[in-house]
Amino acid sequence: MSNVLKVAVYTNRGLQNIAENLVASFFPQKLLELDSLLKEPILHIHDLKEIHSEIDLTVPDPVLLTNSHDGVEVVRPTYSCRGSFEHGPCESTKVFVMPGGMLKSNGQLVDLIERVKPEIRTLIEKCNTVKMWVQLLIPRIEDGNNFGVSIQEETVAELRTVEGEAASYLDQISRYYITRAKLVSKIAKYPHVEDYRRTVTEIDEKEYISLKIIVSELRNQYVTLHDMILKNIEKIKRPRSSNTDALY
């Protein structure tokens, strides 16, 4: 046996031990941890006002300008360029420096996101390991007796789907931050428009609900993968045995 082949066999055996341990022990452990997280008070907030974050940007005082037209004085409100280097009235507020320094993110949601993100990355990494193990078990293409191979391919497809969904959760978190940042920038520029402020609270509430769903989905994916792989473990490990029972 060549050295390259020996290394490949050793690597495959090591990967097999890791993958089987993940499915048999790690997946059940993680689903219990995530189930426990779902029961924590941070994910059992009923009044979503509790997660609202104050936006410390004051509304500028109106400046009254008096215009004379045909001998009649008309008073109309406008707004000063508070926080800018310009002088005089303007239609919108130009902000160069925040009055209170950095405008903070929603602290509660940031803390929750920092707890959820490692769980997402862990699921992606572990799925990738198990997927590689199953792929290496797929035998060469032959005529007939390929039912076990189809089970392996379905397992790989399911693992790939879970990976993709978990990656989309990370994209969702990134989109939340950039969307909120754009809205806060709008508030800084147009502090007198109430709808922008309300939209920020709506975005925060939506993200909280999404994070709760993500934790639930992560738990469910561990349950599904553990159940599917263990029920078909013999067919996955020996796809071309005499066993031709249907997929459980």
C-alpha cells in the first residue's frame, strides 16, 4: 500500500469516527442546549416594547421665518441645520457629528445575536464534516443495487440544504444591521419625521422574532439530521449490502 493511500485510509477512518460521534452524541447535546436557550427569559418577551432602544437624536426647534407678500406677512415653520457647519435655515438637517457621540445599536438584540451567531457557525461546520464523511462513503458508479447509494445522496442533499439555510441566517443578521443603520441615518438627517423612528422599532421587533425562529430552526435541524442519519446509518455505511429495505 502506497504512503498516499495509507494517509487517505487513516484520514477516512478519523473522519468516520468524528462524524459518527457528531451524529450520535454532539447533535443530541446541541438540540438540548438550544431547547434550553429557547426557554430563557430573553426569548420569552411578550411585550416587544421591552426590546425597544431609545434613539438619542433630538428634534430641532422650529425657526419661524416671516415673509412679506403684497403687504401681508406670512409665518411658516422651517428647521435649522443643527449639528452642521452651515448657518441659516434649511429643508432638512445636515448632520456631521452626532450630538452625543456614537449612536449605539440595540444592546439587547446585539447580545442575543452574539449568542446565536456561534450556534449558526457550529451547525454549518458540523454539517460540512458529516457531509464529507457521507460523500466519501459513496461507492463508484455501477449498474444495479444502487438503492443504498440513493440514500447516501439524499443524506448529502439534506446536509447541504441545512448548510445553506444556516448561511442565510448569517446574511439575515447582516441585512438587519445595514437596514437599521440606513434608517438611523435618515433619522439623523430628518429628525422631525416620526415614521423613520417608528420603522426602527419595527425593524428591531422583526429581528427579535426572527432570532427566536432561528434558534428554533437550529434545534429542529439537529433533531432532523440526528433522526434521519441514525435511522439509515447501516444503509449509509454499507450502501451495496443485501439490505434493500425502503428509506425509513
